[in-house]
Amino acid sequence: MRITKLGEEILRQKCEIVKPEEINDEMRELFNEMFETMVSANGVGLAAPQVGIAKRFFVIDVGDDVRRVFINPEIIKTSEETSSYEEGCLSLPGFSEEIIRPEKVSVSALNENGKPFVINDADGLLARCIQHENDHLDGVLYIDHGDEAYKQEVIEAMKRRAERAEKKAAAKEAKQRSIAAKKAAKEAKKNK
């Protein structure tokens, strides 16, 4: 799966609720693909908008051998105590920032089979990940919680990256068209 990058509109959209009838084998296969994509990109969480889907779900695997799926999650409680942690994001590769968030969080959601569950007082990396991925469902990125100057720096850097990638893709396409035209001309000459 392709991971969306900062600058793509879907990352700033508020996602839609998943309807019960949408939770089926096809969606469960999608969760598996998301886990594979996340792991291969060295991530611990991946939200639907990060793979181009404007729906309220995300997957998490914080290295405790538990693959967690959260559908229509709701954070029901956060602790007053906060902690700081260097956050990164698969949609902002190469960047990270110290972000302060509540230390503990309680969340209710549906699992991959549509069954409701609650996690009370999740802490550590799991709490951080739940908050980070849940933010994605509301179009919020971790840089929105940090230093404004750094946020602008990241946005500009990601814009430049996207422009370079676009130029590179256009040059590659032009080269392929040129090669195809030369082959066609050669073939036409041969057939005369």
C-alpha cells in the first residue's frame, strides 16, 4: 500500500464513521495489508487516511506481539499527567519532534470483527500511539501539537520533496515516451 504524505488533502480531512455492514472479510484483509505496510515501513501505527481511506479506523502494533485494530475509536478519558516523547509519522518521513501528550488514555472502539471493546488507562507507547493515530482520523498531525516554526519548516520541506518527486516522475515519463517514439520510428523504417 502507498502511504500518503503531508500535503495530500486526505491527511487533513475528518474521517467518516465505519458502518457495521462495512466490517467484513474485505475490510479484515485491508487491516492485514495495513499491518504489513506499517511493519515494512518500521511504524507502530497506521491510520486509514494514511493509506488513502477517509474512514475512522487505525491499526497498532507497539511490539508487544498484539495486533490491535480500532474501528470508530473514541477517547473516553485522558490523564492529567503528561509526558514528552519524540514522535515521528510515516506520512512525514525523516522528521520527528518532542510532543507532550496525556500519559494515560482510555479508549472504546470496535475490533476487526465489529465487537466493542475498551482499553482503560493505556500508558507508555500504546497510549501515545492511540492518541497519535486517533488524531489522524480528525485530520490532525503530531506537528500540530508542537512548535509552530518547526511545523512550517516541515511543511515547506515536504512541499519541496513533492515538487522534486513530481519533476523526477515527469522526466522519467518523457524519457519513456522518447524511447517508445524511437522504437516506433525504427519499427516503421524496418517495415518500409
